[in-house]
Amino acid sequence: MSKKLGDTIPATIAGKEINKYMTFTKNTLAKLPKALPGKRYYVFDKQMPKLRCYVTDRGHKSLCAVLTVEGKTTRFSVNPDGFSTVEAISMDDARAYTARLMGMNQTQLKAVREGAETRGSRAPSAKRVSRFHDINDNAIHRMSDTDKASLSAEEIMQLYLRDKQEKLSPSSIETYREVLPRHFPEEYQMPFPAILDRDLMLDAIHNSKGAMSAVRHINMLYNWAKNNILTKDYAPVFQQLNPAEQLMKTKIKDMDYQPRTNSLRKKETAKWFDVVESMADSRDTDFLLFLFLTGMRAGDTASNLRWKNINLGKGEFSMLTKGKHKEKTFPLPLYVAQRLRSRASQAAPDDMVFPQANRGQRAKLISMVAKGLGRRISNHDLRRTFSQIAAANGIEKTTIKQLMNHETDSDVTSKHYINNDTAITEWRDTDVVDPLQTASEKIVTIILKNANRIGESATVVAIRKK
């Protein structure tokens, strides 16, 4: 992705003068110097300004078409049947493909970007992925060993998502599609071994925020490919060393890697509520309050929560557990329930509770809150604040994990003994208040007290019995 179509580049790179606009030939592009360490730059083709050459600090040079799709600047490969390096494609072919893209409407461009096919028009990039369209019919097993060895990280990711589509949430699928190309745009389209480079990964981690997630995704793809992409003799096609696994096991000891600690401060609580409750769209207010007062993940809440999952009478809602697609029930704070009640009466059961909270809108909300609060508090920082309040006020770690929809079956007791939900329900004493409900109301009461909102809902401290 590029920041803006009008991005400028330095007039001098590594002591050499370069022109921003030039007529692309293999010779002129071959003379372009490497970018400065940790940097990248573009040059533009005079004959086709939407065509750019992208140069990295390693000297890699690739061609791409840069167009606007749904208001966002998007970079397209100009060689859907292979690599987009300067050596792999002629300038005439690159210009012809760019012109073809420029003649498409927004729907067609979106289909190209997502590697799909539009009705009545074959997406240009479909050639590259169509051989995997019938993956459920074992198409991968009909490929030659040579073709399998040439699979790119992008293609393996498509295979992986097809295999796991029933187990992954929509937000997880969206994340998997975005993270690797963001941090390794060139290597993502090359044969898979190109991305299995330890120095490449370390460079990304040092210089690119969030790159550790990309390393985890590489490790995920490697392990999946090792078990699913096999030769005719049933041996793994990719047998290279996996540096991603090593970096994850060592916790990146050769760099200063620290978990994030940012959270909402106690003295900021009232101001945060003022900012959030003053938003023009009450649905945005409801969304942020729901996140803060339940501790749920923003992506899961936005993409999974429907009105049929909310029971205002019992004060609870259901959500799929992370990764396992097993439905689990959580307490719904009275403060949130009261805000949702008016909208619930006008909605259909299958309607999304927060249909407006897509990834772009969530980013805008973070910016709006930052402007009013004076510093950035992400949606995940709210989740971290929720857990910190719980821990500071004597709530057990297991209960906190349950409230936050974290895995709780990673120990022997949970895995082998407390593993029958039906039996546990049968033994539950109806006169005993649900411990999750108690913990939830305790956390919410503390938050509302510090936000000077406790008087608005006196019943918030009342514990509902099942």
C-alpha cells in the first residue's frame, strides 16, 4: 500500500541524482540505486504515470500499478502469472496490464485486489489462484512437485484460508490477508522459501511496527504447508529451516521486544466517557462502551455479535470462543444493556449489533478519542484496562481469562477434569450467584464510579441471579 498517489521521493539516493518521472526501460530501471537503509521509494513511468517501480534498500525492483479502490490507494501486481520484478516482465506488458486495470470499474478492481472473479469478467489475477479454486476436491494433490515448490506465500495463505474457513472468524481471515503483504510486500509474491529468511524477519521486526505478527503468520503457514503440501512420495515440499519458529521460541532475545502496556489511566476515565458519549452516532458510543465494560475484542465484537446473541432479560450475550468456534455466554453489564434496549426493539435477530464498526471506522474512532482525550487509547488498550482493573481488585486470574474470552483449558485440571459443560451445569446451585456476573459487575461499578456515572444507573451494583 502507498500513502498517497502524490508521494514524493528524495531527489538524491545514495549520492546519486534521480528523476521522479522517467520512461521505463530495463536499462534505466537497472541503474536505479538502492534505497537508504530501512527505506523504500517509487519512480513513475512518463508514458503511464499509474505504473511505478518500487525500489527497496536491498535493491529489489518491482513494477506495480497504483490505483484508488474504495477511497484507498492500492498497489496491484502487474504480472498476475508470475513475479513483478523488472527482470520478469517487459515494460510493454506492464503498461498494457496497467491500462487494463485503469479501464475497470471499482467492483472489478476490488475483485482483482481480492483475487476473485467478477460476473461476466474474469479478474486478471484469477489465473494465478484459479488452480486452487477447488481445493476441497484435492486440487493441490494433482499439482506437480515443481508447481508445488513454486507456490508463493500469498498462494499458500489462500490455500490455508480455504482449509480453515469454517474455523476462523471473519476478523481473523481479514487480518491474515493483510498482515504479511503489509510487512513483506515483495517476498509475499515470491516462492515461499524467499520469505523464510531470518535477516529479513529481523529487519522487519526492528523497523516495522507489528511485524512480529507477520512472523507468527509465516510460522503458521510453514507448519500448515509441512503437513499439507507434499511431494508425490508424501515428503514435505518445503524442508528449509524455519527461522520464524526460532525467533518465536527465543522471544526475540536479540532485540528489545516488550509487550505493550498502554492503558487508560484512572484519572482519565471521566474524560474518556465525556468524549465517547458526545459522539454524533450513538452506535459508536455504544460500541466503545461495550468494549470497555465487557473486555471483548473489537474485531470479534464488530464481526460476530448479532442481536440474537444478546439476552437483555437475563443480562447476558454469547460470543464464539477464539479459534474454536464454540459459543460461550458472558455477562452483559446493566449500563450497556440499558443503552442497547431502544435499538434492540427495532432490529431483526440476524442484524449485526454494530454494523458500522468495520476496520476503517474503528480506526477513526481511535483518532476521535485521541483528539478529545489528548493521547491515543486503542480499542485493545481498553481491553487491557479492563483486565488491569480486575486484577487490581482481587478477581482471580481464571475468572479474568473467562471474562476476556481467553483460552482456559491449557492446564491439566481444565483439560482432563473440568471439561464437561453439561455436567457442570447440572451441579450448579441456582441460589449461588454466577461468579462471572459478580466479577463483571464489580469491574463495571469501579469504572463507572471513577467516571462519575454511578448515579446514572443505581442498579448497576445489583447482582442478577439466573
